Amino acid sequence: MTSACGCSHDAPEPTEFSEPEAPPTPWWRDREVLVPVFSGIALAAAFLIGLAAPDAAESASEGTLGGTWILPDSAAGIASLALYWLALLLGASTFVPGALTGLFRHRRLGIGLLMTISAIGAVLLGYVAEAAALAFLYSISEALEDKAMDRARRGLRSLLSLIPDTATVIDPDCGSRRTIPAREIRPGMRLAVPAGGRVPTDSLLDDAYATVDSSSVTGESIPVEVAAGDEIMAGVIAVGAPMSVTATAPGDDNSLTAVVRLVEDAQAEKGDRARIADRVARPLVPGVLVLAAAVAIIGSLLGDPVEWITRALVVLVAASPCALAISVPVTVISAIGAASRFGVVVKSGAAFERLGAIGRVAIDKTGTLTRNEPTVTAAIASQPMRERGVTADDVLDWAAALERHSTHPLAAAITAGVDRRKAETPGADGTVDRVDAAERQATTEPPVAVDVQERAGTGLTGTVGATTIAVGSPRNLDPGDLHDEVHRLEADGNTVVVVHRDGEPAGIIAVRDELRPEAADTVAALERAGIGVTMLTGDNHRAAHTLAKQAGIDDVRAELAPRDKSDAVAELAAGGHGHGRGRGRGRCVAMIGDGINDAPALASADIGIAMGATGSDAAVESADVAFTGHDLRLLSKALEHARRGRRIMEQNIGLSLLIIVGLMPLALTGVLGLAAVVFIHEVAEVVVILNGLRAAKAKI
């Protein structure tokens, strides 16, 4: 519960991999539940006995301002009164000590203090039965609230169960195997993963290929093929056959434990609605005390003191913001935990609330909208260079020498094309056709670049041998006599890279990345939900529009530098939504990307979403939300889940305020008594908690 409650609901403690969470305590062994339960049993028994002994009910429910007590004449009456007192003391023991500690030690006025004053006042007036009912109902609602919060957090921490307790280490010298605790894994260790077993920490695949199931980690339901050197996240399952991997992260500090820490931090951080609830609840507590005192004093001067003091106590309870204080936290904790289980990591409660208000999404093209598997489709040497004996292979080799120092997806395509020797054989005009690696023989070692410098959005420069090589887009580097070829290749959907040697155009390389198969469906789903889609890319206009048409995106911003992407996001947030079909109903704009070029735009968006938690460090650091997988359908899932969570928050806040507004006049006019108001209030709190827990189930 929030601080306005004045109760001891702790924020989640940081999760340590070395100290696995203990299984939940059954309710019949949990003191926090048993005490209110026994209070309720005593209350029910007292009520039943009172039905058979009218003097017991009268003694427990009527008294004088001075607290004059009349013991019942019958043994049944005495037993009933004793049980009411037992119920009162048991229930009060769960909140009175904390309320008094908060008041005298921390100078904090909380809801627990309001309940304490109400219970004491009821006893002084002689209404022991009502005081017992108040103590029981408040204590049981607090116990249910604690259990609800624990349940919401437990689902997140269960992610750590995806990491096996032990790991099999392969000795690099003799190949022998030994078993060690998973927490003792260190980077560089070779590990054996049995078929059906889970990878104990982030690793690289040693085998030529393998099939893995990452559904429990990333939300991707279909097993995927991985090749030697590919990254594999902790918790992923080896499908069909064993595999060997090399650890890249310690066993107790990997991507899965990082996700849990991020989400727990997010659960402890308050969003706008949580702060609104706090802003209402915190001043409401002292305000209620003042109001109750005014009712008691003014009413006593004008009428029966006992009647008006009783009404003041009822007002004290009626205006208590119990449900309001818990309305948002339980929803946020439940929803963020649920999102993490289908591969969406939300870094704060505020980010989750904004995620539910998204009206437009700006999507980066390369690596986000596309498959992130670009391949070289053509390479051409310029005429002046061909006359000097430079071939298309030379152009590829020079570019690859520099691109080995870059993390851009296109860099990987160029270096992979050279490494697999699928470069093209030049024809008479300098163009090339891809041929199989077996048809070529590497006669020299690939060139090595030194003094390589990369500037986001502009390209690379470096030294290869005795020459200066520059690699960049046609916007930044002149393609020379290859302008027409650049236009032709871009019209076919290719991204063209220009290579310069000592300041002269040396050639061009065409790379194409195919659209993700789920991209068109994702865009259509967003449009149906009223969320507009804009594609942002540093690529050329022709290639960008070709791919956007395939995806069903109308609003395209191309040839953008990182600073331009940030400005485009700011323009979208200001209402410049272009001519896309979805104009965007919400107030917020999200940006989703995965590269270093995307970091400024991610930071400037209302919500920055990093595609793939193992992607660019700069992108993940700048983002508010991270996807642990690369399935674009996570975007529509995350937005729908956040919208649903936001609706639940609004329902809870509305119900909580409605209860307070509705009960106040009934309390002031004496229509409802203390027990009835307490009952309605605590039932409302239980309803709010149960409603908030609905956010733990992602209805996607």
C-alpha cells in the first residue's frame, strides 16, 4: 500500500540469484492471515451467542459516553462479550502498533491511525461489537492486500526458476565434464546443455547449429535455429539434441536476472496515477481527522453529544482512503510482472501508464521492421577504379575491413558476405553476381583496417594498408559515375553503401533486408486499435517507401540522421502525424528501435522501446521498455496489455472515490452505522484488489 496508508507494506527487495525465493507460506501457517481469521471466528461466535442471549448483545452494543459497562446476567452473555473483546484485540493487534509507531516515531498520519481512533472511540462509547467488527474487517482486508501484492510479485520472481540450479562444465584441455552450481559460472567457461535442458547463463553457441525454444523468455512461440557464434539467452531450452555453449556472463548476473531487477525496480516506482492517488490520499487523512473533530464538536454543541461523536467516528471511517491508496499499486505490480512473462520489460510504473496512452508509434526500419538479416545483393566498382584494376571484390573487402568495427546490421551483412566468400565475380561492366563459396578460393588474407572511426548516421573512416577508406550512404559520400546504379538499386528496395578510397568514389554495395513476416499483421493490428504508425529510417526514400508499402505504412520519414529522428519524434508528439491512416487517439508517441542510431529518438519519445534486450546497449539504456525477443508482434501485445492495465487503474480510482463520496453523506446523516460503513469500505478494498489482480493475466 502507498505511504498514505501508514501501514508496513514493503517495496520489493532486490532479488539475489544466490538466495532463491522461499515458496509461499500456506495461509493456515501465516500469522498475518491467521490472526484476522481467528478474530473473525471470535466475532462470528460472539454474534451467534448473542442471538441466544439478548442481554449480551445489548451490553456489547450500547454504552454511555463515560464508558459505564453493565455486565450481562447470563453466562452466555458474558461469553459473548468476552468473544467480542477477543475479536477486537486480535484484529487491532495487526494495525494499532504500526499506526502508533508511525504517529509518534515517524510523525506520519495514516489510515491505520484513523481506524485506531475509530475503534477506541467506539469502545469508549460502549459499542464493543462495532469496534470488534471494524478491527476484524480492517485486519482481514490488510492481510488480503499483502497476499495480493505478494502474489503479483511472485509471478515475476518465478522467472528465476528458468535458470537451472547446476551446470555442466566442459574442461577445455581434456574434455572431461563436471557439475557446478550455476551461480559459479564465469565468462569463458564451456558448458554442456542436454536435450530439453535450459541454458544456465547468457552464452554463445559452439556447435555448428542448434534449435532452441525461447518462448518462456522472449515470448516467441516457435523454436528457432541458431548457428555457431549466435547469442543465446539464459533460460532458453535446447530442443531435440544436446549442445555446447560458451558462457558470456556470470551465472548470477545474466540477462534474466537483469530483467527481474529491472522489473522489480519498476514495480517500486510510481506512475502518474499512483502519484495522483497519493496526492489525494495523503492530505485526506489529516483532513478526515479535522472533519471528524468538527462534526463531533459542532454536533455536540447543537445536539446529543453521544449521537454526534458516534457520527464523527463513522465519518472518520467513511472518508478513509483505504481502497484509493491500494488502487494503483496492485494493478501496476500485477501488470508489469505479467508483461515480463511474455517478453516485455517495463522499466517504471510511470512508463507503464504512458504505454497505455500511446496514440502513435514510430518504428525504425532496419532491424526492427525488417528481419535484421540483410544480405549483399550487388557490388559495383566505379569506372575509374576498374581502369586501375580495382574489382568489386576489392570494394567489398575494403568496406568489410571497416565494417568489422561497427555494430550496425548492414555492417554484419557486408562482413558476412566476405567471410562466407559469397562476394561476386565482376563482369565486363564491373557488376557482380553472387556465386557459391565453393567456386572461389581465397588467395589472400582479408585486409585489416586501423584507426577506424564511426559517427552515428554518417558512416565509417579508417586506414587499410596505405590508403584511407570511407564508407557511408550516398547522402554523405558521392557515388561518382554510379548515380544511375544507385537509383536503380534503391528503387528495387536496396540500401546502397558508397565506398571511397583516398577521397575518390571506389564503388557501391547494395544490401537488402527483407520485411519481418509479422510486420504487416502488426501494423494492421495497431491501425485497428486506433494507433497510427510512422516509419523512421536513415535509408533512402525509394527503398524506404518500397518496404513501407509492403508493411502497410503510409507515413514514412526517410534519410534521417539520428538527430533528425529525434526531431521527427518530437514533431509527432506535437501533433504532426503526417498522412497515415491512424491519426492516433492517445496523447503519447512511442519510438521503437534497436540500434545506436535510435538512441536519441528513443530518449526523446514519450515511450522509448528497445527491440531485443540483448541489442544495442545505447538503445536499451535510452528506452523505457525493452523487448527480450525480436518478434514485432510483442509491440501490439504490449500496447494492448498496457491499455487494459490503464483501464483497470481508472476503474479502481473511480470506484475508490465513489465509495468515499457516497458514504460521507450517509455517515453525516446517521443513515449508516460504524459497522456498516466499515463493511462497505473493506468490501470495496477487496474488490479493488481483485480487480487490480486481473492485470496479472495478459489477455492477448
